[in-house]
Amino acid sequence: MEFTIRAANVDDCKDIERMIMELAECEKAIDEVKITKRDLEQDGFSKNPFFHGIIVEVPERHKTKEGHTKVGYALYFFSYSSFKGRAVFMEDLYVMPEFRGKGIGKALMSKVAQLGLAAGCQQLNFTVLDWNKPSLDFYFSQGCTDITAEKGYHYMCCKGEALEHLAQP
Amino acid sequence: MNYKIRAELAVFEKMPDQAKISHEELERDGFCQNPFFECLVAEVSDEHRSKDGHTVVGYGLYYYTYSTWKGRSVYLEDLYVMPEFRGNGIGKGLMCKVAKVTAEKQCVRLQLAVLDWNSPARDFYAAKGAQDLTDSEGWHFIRFDGLSLDNLVKDAPKD
């Protein structure tokens, strides 16, 4: 299937918000989403953006039954390893279900890798849920390493009251 | 940044051959126009300097990240205090400062990674109210680097 990948712009935030909700539904966490289109516009397209995005578009003749031509996205930001240096973290990778199996997900991930390498990054990192077998199979088929399984790194999070408590001396 | 401090953290995490960064790279990447990280250092007065003469005795290195569910976040990449200065609240002080930055920048989460065998660190973070999302929700860190990263780039669509 014909598709193009390009950098996201502020006008894409409506579709990015839509697809974030679809992805959250896939991950059984629709109630967890607190982000709005406005947050995405402010946080992704201001002077010091918190993230960057790439969007997949298909031609009009392949649009979805609801009329969407923006059918996938990847959202990433730059991170840092004090051991290895610059890295890129892929926060979201999503292709609408009816467009899967056509190489779009792979193309998105490759593009993030390319953009990361161009920025001098040595690693592409992301997280995946251990029960998400289709995603795990896809990523492992591309040659990645499960750092949690291999090295024992656990992902920790401090938020809400715990975070406020931590900020007090 | 003190090169000696970063090298010690690598030895502790049992991977001394993994530390490939030079202090020039740290200077370039942390103090350019669009820095890849920010860093706090813990300094003691000259009278308390280490046996090797260092007064910078700990650091916290972090950067800003994004959750499409929750919004702005901070990721604490490194937290380190030289062994001879532990037990004095410096690690807690560094974390507290990073948490303050998190709030000042309107970030909703502070995230980090800890090795599963590192019981003192796990206990420290658990005592501060951190949740282990690998244990509770099944999140795994996945990485492409070296040859696997190069292979991935080969398949990138042409612009």
C-alpha cells in the first residue's frame, strides 16, 4: 500500500490525540489518558518541545471509513545515557488496525532510528508491556534487546503525593 | 562534570567497559543550546573534601520526557554519591532537588530505572513512594543499538 511519512506539525494534533486514545484502548488503559489536543500543541510545538512526532498518511482512495488519511504515528524525544551518550526514546508507535501488516510500523520505527542517528544518538530505546506478544514478536524480529530481561532493569515511577513528598526537604 | 564520579558509577553497576563517554561529550551535550540533559552536583566544603581531594561528591543527571497519557515528565538517568559520603542524606537531597525541578517545570512524573539486584537502591526508592512498573504492570525496557540500530535505519523510507 502506498503511504508517506513526514514530520508532524501542529495541525496534526487532532489526529494524534485520536490515535493516542486508540492506542490506549489497545493497551487497556483508556482511563489513564489525561492529555488533550491543547497539551500536545503546547508541549510538542513550542520553542523547547518535549517531544517530536512523525505521521503516516495514505492517499484519499485508501482513507478509513470515517474518512481519516492519517493512519499512524510515532512520538519520540531525545534522552541521554551517561555511559553511551545521546539516545532517542520512542514513546509511542501506532498504526490503525486496518493498516497493519503492510510494513508501516516497521517504516515508522526505521524513520525514528534514522532521525536519531542523524542527531548523533547511539541507542533507540522504548518500553513494551510483557503481555503484548504481537508487539514483542515484532520488535524481537527486528533485532532488539530486552534490557529488563537481560540486565534486570526495572522501570520506576514517582507521581502524585509521593512526588510532592519527595520535593519537600 | 567530574569524570571520576561517572567512572565509579559504572564500576558499581558492574559494567566498567560500558562507560564510553568523555567529559568533552558531556560538556557538549549538557551545555549546548538544546541540552540533552541537566545535572545537579553535590559539593562539600574544602575541609570535608574526599581523600583524593574532590569537593564534588555526588550528582543527579536527568532530562525531560513525555507521556502521551500524562504529559510532561522527568527521567532521572543517574543518581550517585561517592561511597565515603553516603549515609549523610546527600542522595535524598539530590532526589529532593530533582523532584523540585519536576514540579517547577510542571511535570507530573519522575521516572528512573533500577537494577533488580540493587536492593539498597530499590529500598531507597520504595521508601520514597516510587512504584515498580515492571513488577506491577509488566513494562520492559527494549533497546536497539550498534548493528541492530544500523540495520533498522537501512529500512527507513526515503524522503
